[in-house]
Amino acid sequence: MADDYENEAVEEDESAATVVLTSGIFWMQTKPEEKYCVKELRLNPGSWKAALLAAGTTMTAMQYIVEGHGKLAYALVRPPGHHAQPTQADGYCFLNNAGVAVQLAIDSGVKKVAVVDIDVHYGNGTAEGFYDRDDVFTISLHMPHGSWGESHPQSGVSGEVGRGAGIGYNLNIPLPNGTGDKGYEYALRELVILASPRAFQA
């Protein structure tokens, strides 16, 4: 299914047409008045290439670390990817850059990985990708915006803690609107730093 999704995206992107993407399904839109869905993401010429470059750059940064070339790497890329879920694009994100980099680390022999997402929106796609696993601890600091509907059912509330083997490996930290640097520093120091080692004690 993932291969069909990718192949169709590339074909449509290369045809320079506008593609409407909803819940992992592509529809051609040949005229502006033709609408097939309410909730949509658009792939335009260059979108798929940009998504591939962003994911590839993030994977290269992770590879730099896992191969022992350094302890720190930074991938400044767009689109960000953290809303892209395992089975669908979401929130203007087509590929989950953090997700593919984390999986690369795990596949390279790293036993445990923590993801700290500080975007103003909930990193629902990253959380969903590892929600039932105990080898990845996903942490998201975000405004309390709740669910965006059927395509984005995760709400980002503190009660979403993981599923099955992943219970306790998802930490949501909704912050009040307008939280500044000091609020983020406090949340990182008092919640994130304290929770991360505890999650990986086995």
C-alpha cells in the first residue's frame, strides 16, 4: 500500500497537475470547481521532491551520528513532517522526517531513541508511528489545540500515553497559549529531562 501511495504521488507530481490528498487517497482535480473532499492536502509540482529531500536530509543527519562521525547533527528542512502518520499525510506533512530518522537509528542498532518535539502543534504523526512501541519515547510540547477531525484524531492531551507495549512511552505536554522561553525551559527541565531516563529503565 505504501508503494502505491508513493508511486501515485510521484506520477501525479510529475504530470504537473494538482493532486488532492485525503486519508492517503489521491484524487485528480482538473478544474478548480471540482472538489472531492472537504479536508485536503495539495501536492503541487515540486511537493514530492521537497518532501523526499527533507526526509533524506534528516536521515543523512541521523546516519552521521549512528556512524560515529559526531554526537550532534541538525537538519533544517521543510516540510517538517511531524503530522504525517504511518498511513496518511496530515497537516501539510507528506513524510515524517523524524519518524524515518528514528527508524534508521533503530535499524542501525540503537536500542532506545527519544524524540522531543517543540513545535507549537502536537507532533501527532510521530507519536502515532511509535505509539505501541517501547523502544521510542515520543515527547511533544505544544499548544492545547485538540483534534482536527477524522484525519487527525489524536488530541495531544496528557492522557494519550501510548498503547500496548508503548504505554508510558508517549508524553504530551500541552502548554498554555502564549507560553514563552521560560515556560518551555521549565517544562523541559521539570518534565522532559526527568521523564526520559525513567521511560528507558528496564
